[in-house]
Amino acid sequence: MSTPDITLASGHAIPQLGLGTWMLRGQQCKDVVKEALELGYTHLDSAWMYENQDAIGQVLKEVGADRESLFITSKIWHSHLEYEATLEQMEEILRDLQTEYVDLLLIHHPGQGVPVERTLAAFEKIYEAGQAKSIGISNFSIEQTDRARAATGLPICTNQVEYHLRHNREKLRRHCHAHNVVLTAHRPLAQGDLARDEVLKQVAAEHGKTPAQVALKWLLQKDMIVIPKASSTAHLRDNLDLFDWQLGAEEMARLEGVEADPD
Ligand SMILES: NC(=O)c1ccc[n+]([C@@H]2O[C@H](COP(=O)([O-])OP(=O)(O)OC[C@H]3O[C@@H](n4cnc5c(N)ncnc54)[C@H](OP(=O)(O)O)[C@@H]3O)[C@@H](O)[C@H]2O)c1
């Protein structure tokens, strides 16, 4: 079953499930991305900092991927948030990915010393040049999101933040979604740690699914985008098998009540 899309504030559609690629590098990255494309993934989450965009670019070329049918996200690292540095890093991203544009460009982390207005001015230039179809932010708080929204005439389409069953950031989600900034849940499986959770195990058994699948489904039913990283065939397949079944309201409530990890 194909992945449903969410329409972003830019008017472009993003597949609600993507493949996370952090920690995938070199030949392993190429093998995993190639297999994911064969299995039907159409959305890849990458970043300059992951040092794998050259591998992704090579595999897309080798398999003759239809660029228009893919959704690729990249992110500008916090060393490059000044106007000229952002433009330079963008050139490197496009060169490595061997593409003329990314579908979504994010500020990877809020800047420590650089006002967001300066980075977003560069994003506007990138957008006007057709090098990014949509723009967004990552790891931004409510206040930082509002400042970014006020800093540009372009819509801030997504905020990519850590979000999983034990890190349920409902206030941030409600605020962002009320302003048409869709949350993308990064680290949606708590890097694999959730598979042992008892509530997840119970709900998973009721559906004949795995705890990881239920953890992802809970996020999807909260209208978020999810980008689990997987490198094994079994995990790649499991994470695609999320769209022809539903969690009931009572199950969603039980999962909502799972205690958060202490910060
Ligand atoms: N914006 C940011 O600052 C930021 C920060 C962190 C992450 N991210 C993005 O979010 C993506 C996901 O986060 P993450 O990679 O940190 O962690 P994650 O997706 O929460 O967890 C990945 C781990 O879960 C395992 N896994 C995957 N599918 C599974 C399944 N169905 N059942 C059981 N285990 C499963 C993987 O194993 P195998 O590899 O063995 O299959 C891997 O060990 C990253 O790759 C990156 O693209 C963004």
C-alpha cells in the first residue's frame, strides 16, 4: 500500500513516511537506500551533517531514479547559518545529491549566535532560485518556531523534532499544527528502545503487529510525518506496513498515557 501524503503550507505534498538516514554512510547507505526505493519508499530524510549525501546522490543516479517521484529533505548545519555560509552549504548539498533541488530544506538546529532572520533570508534566495520547494525548521521550541514564522514571508512548512511515545510533546504539536507547521517526528523509535515497552507490546499483540509498528502508527494517527531509520530488510518492510490498519480511540488514549522518560 502506498504512503499517504500530507499537503504542506507551500502547497507541495510530502509522503507521511520517510526513511531516516542518520548513521548510514558509504556503501551501507547506498545498499539501504537502493533497497528502500525498491520496496516503495519515496521520501528520504538526509542532512549535510550526516556525511551521506554523496552516497545518496550516487545511488539515485545508478538506479536512474525518477527525481519527480521522490521527496528529499536536507538540512543546513549550525556551523553555516550566516547568509553566505548557508548559500555555500546549499551548493554542496545539491552537488552531492546530484540534484537541482531539494523538496524540503530545514535549519537543522536553532542558531546559538546567528539570528534566524539571516538564515531565512538565504532560504528565501534558495527558494526563489528553485533550489528548495519548501522550507522548515528542526529542533525549534514554540517560541523559536514563532520567531521563524515571523521572520519570513515564506511558509515554515515543518518542524522536525524528537517525538516518540516516551517524549510526547503534545503542546508543541498542537501549537505547530494550529499554525500549519507540520511536525516531523525524528527518532520516532527512540533509536530502537521502544520495542520493549509493555503498553506497546499489548497493543501490538491485539493487532498482530510489532511494538515498533504501533509506535509509528500512533505518531501517524496524530497527523505527524515519521522518518524511522532502518537498515535491515525486515525493519524496512515493517515500517512500510502501516497504512491498512488503524488504532482505536481507546488504544490511542492508552498510548497517550505512557509515562515520559525523565529529561
Ligand atoms: N533533525 C534532527 O536533529 C534529527 C536528529 C535525529 C534523527 N533525525 C532523523 O530521524 C531519523 C530517525 O532517527 P534515528 O535514526 O535516530 O532513530 P530511530 O529511527 O528512532 O531508530 C532507529 C533504530 O530503530 C531500529 N528499527 C527500525 N525499524 C524498526 C522496527 N520496525 N522494529 C524494531 N527496530 C527498528 C533500527 O534498526 P536497524 O537499523 O537495525 O534496522 C535502528 O537501530 C534519523 O535517521 C534522521 O534522518 C533527525
